Amino acid sequence: MASPLSWGIVSDHLTTQVTELATVDATGPGDLTARITPPRSRRPGPPRTALTTPRDPERYEILAEHGRGGLGRVSRAHDQDLGRDVAIKEMLSRDHAAEARFLREALITARLEHPGIVPVHEAGRWPDGTPFYAMKLVSGRPLSELIAERTTALARLGLLHHVTAVADAIAYAHNRSIIHRDLKPANVIVGDFGETIVIDWGLAKDLSASEPADEDRGPYRTSQSTELTSAGAILGTPAYMAPEQLRGEPADQRADVFAIGTMLCELCSTLRPSLIEPALRHRTLRRAGIDEDLVVIVDKALEPDPRRRYPDAGALAADLKAFTSGARIAARRYSLFAMLAHWLRRHRALALSLAAALVV
């Protein structure tokens, strides 16, 4: 079976080339120098938001379709110029609002450059005007499949470093005022080399820019399905959405924190946070043998009140790294006894040596 595909971002330099593409000389398809144009100096005034230059349709040979939604599809293709396989995302809908969202997604993700976000090789339009992106082809499996394969919490917690990597990638976006708004295990690819890639930035939002007023309006319509509903009905996946999102209130970085917290909860148990009270969830996780520090991290990430959550993914990532390294986490207030027990666990060898010395 072919590997899942993902698509990511354009660097600032590539975005300049994409939005201000020069006309390609009518040379042979093998002449790469004719396809590369130096970046133009940025002119004063608002940036252009359309991909205006038609691209050569013969460059890419479409091999197989890997995914299709209400607005677009992702296909595996072969880049005839560079001799490599890539992922192509292109629009299916010709609706102006959908195209505006598609282009806005490119401009938002163009500001991100992180190992956990897939780079875009080329962006433009087909001769018929359809916008598209050519992206790095990521070979791997969705995190959701890996979680489903593991039947015990101990086995699933072996994937904790991937969720920590997700928090790291999202922290990078949060530092640039960008939120993902559709984080879930199905939108995380674990690559064949062990890399963790966050995909599908189609609902990403730039908090520093003015966007359509209906972007966060609701309340959202939920259903038994955890999947994204048709365009216009819901922005996100209900099972991973924060309470304020479900109420139709504006979302910020803390909504992404809630989604990552839901992913953490899935590693620890089969519980769905939206279906259980926080106090009962805490007791259930502790009875299952989940470390107290990790339970506290889950609790803070899943606080119903966003004011009590981690403020952003960076703070969550810091506590996850502290936990995995054996250090104390910021979210927990330790009693003197808990601090001593924590020190003994972290310095077990030293504690045993001291105890042996005292006995002697």
C-alpha cells in the first residue's frame, strides 16, 4: 500500500517566488535554469494573495490519488524534471470562498519552517486556473494507526515522544501567532525514519491577521462521528475540539493545547475526554497506573476553562520534556514528601549508594 501523503509550507523566499513568479522562457523541459528566477525585491503595500502564473502540466505525472475531501485532493506524482516522487494537492471546488481559504492556507503556512512541517517544492496554477501545491512525499503511517495497534497503555506510551514532537512543532507555529485547529492523531505522520510530521494545515488561522468573521462562529454541529463534516458545517474534529470551539467562541493557542491533551489521554487509556468528568478521568488514569506527573499534565491540557490550561503548546512541550527526563513539571505543586519521592526516583542509584553507606 502506498504511503500516506502530507503537505506543509513554503519558506518566505519561496512564497515571494510563488506570488511574484516571472514568466518562464519557452525552453525545453530539461532546461532547469530557465525555470528558476531570482527573487524580486518586495514592493511597498499589501502582499499579493493569488498564485498567478500557470505551470507546466507536463512536469508532473500523476500516479495515484491518495485522498479526497470536499474541497480538494492529494495525489502521488512523479516530478519529471527532478526525477523524484512528490505529493500534489490541488483544488476540486471552483468556489471563490474555498479558493480564498486554499490560498490563505498557503500564505499562513509559508511563515513556518520547522522539521515537523513538510516543505512545499512548488506552488502555482494549472493552465485551467486550478491552484495546486507540489510537496515533499512523506513515507510513513498516521499516528492514529499506531495507537490503534497497541492494546495496552504501556505500549501506547511508547509513542509519547511523538506527541511531544507534535507539541514542539505546534509551539513553533504558536510563537508566530498561527494555530492549527484540527490536531488529531490522523493528522500526524510518523515517518519511516522516525520523524514526526504534523499535516493538514487547511484550517490553520493567523491570529495576528483579520480573517472572515464567521471563522469561529457556531455553535458547531456535533455528531457521533469524530470526522470533519462537510465544508461550512464545522471547523475541526468534534472529539478533539476544545469546549470553547464547540460553543462557537473564538479559538486561540489553548484550543490546540486541548487537542494535544486529548491525544495524550488516548495514549493513557481508551477514555474520550469529552465523555467523562475531569475528576473521574484523573482517578481512572491513576488507578490504571499512569504516573502522577503525566496525569497532571493531561489534566492541565484538558481543563474545560481555557484560562486554566497551558497558555500554548510551548508550555505543554516543556512539561512533557521534563516528565520524560525525570525532572519536576511546572504544572504540579509538590509536597515535601512528593519532592523527596521524586528525587529518589530520579537518583535511584545515588540513593541506594547512600543507603548502603549508612548501613555499613
